[in-house]
Amino acid sequence: MVVVGAGMAGVQTAVALREQGFTGPVTLVGAEPHQPYDRPPLSKAVLLGTAEGSAFDVDFEALGITLRLGCEALGVRPGEHVLDTSEGPVPYDSLVLATGAEPVRLPGAEGVPGVHLLRTLDDAERLRPVLARRHDVVVVGA
């Protein structure tokens, strides 16, 4: 079983497979290099500097879940049961796509100084010092 997406849905899928007695191999593929983490705290504890990340409290090794982090899914060849990734092809018997949502990017905002996107742990870490220097902030989205 290969699960694409190391966010909440992907992690919960992999863990639930083990909890329900699935004994075959489980591989969790995530594009980010970090241990899987919960995104909501990014706009709170991580930005405030009270947490360095919000890694899920899951012992992937003990559960027999293989992590392939920093490995971007590029495409699927369903007829061949192959997931194409930035690290090469990954064969699968069953595939779960749990890649989450992408934020809407405002037209004209790309590359504008002072405009930041908050989606990943790296985004939060880049934004933290900016917020420490600035006092006027506008948030678009929820």
C-alpha cells in the first residue's frame, strides 16, 4: 500500500491500516523533507516561536510504515501500478491519494515584497522573523 501525502489524511490512513490489521507493506510518500506534521499550529505556535513544528506523535518505525520524505509524487501509471516520483518509480498494489488542498494564490501577488503564503513548515519559519519586525498585518483566507 502506498499513501501519497504526509499530512493529516495520509498519516491517519497509514495508521488506520495498521490499526485495522493490514499486514502488508505501507509506504507514506511526502514532498516535504520534514517528519509529517499537523498544519493548523503553523499559524499559531510555530509563528509565535512556541513550537518548532507539530510532528504527529506516531512511531512510524514501530508501526512498520516506511517514510519517503522529500519525495514528490509526479504522476501515476495505473495500468502498471507505478507511482512516478522525484526519487524514481514506486510500485504499488493499492494507492491512496491524500495530497490535501493547495491554497489559492491571489493574482498579481506572486513575488511581491511583503506578500507571504503560509502553507508549510518552511513557510512558517520564513514568516516568523518578518512578523517580528512588522506590526501591520493583513490576512487573506482562514
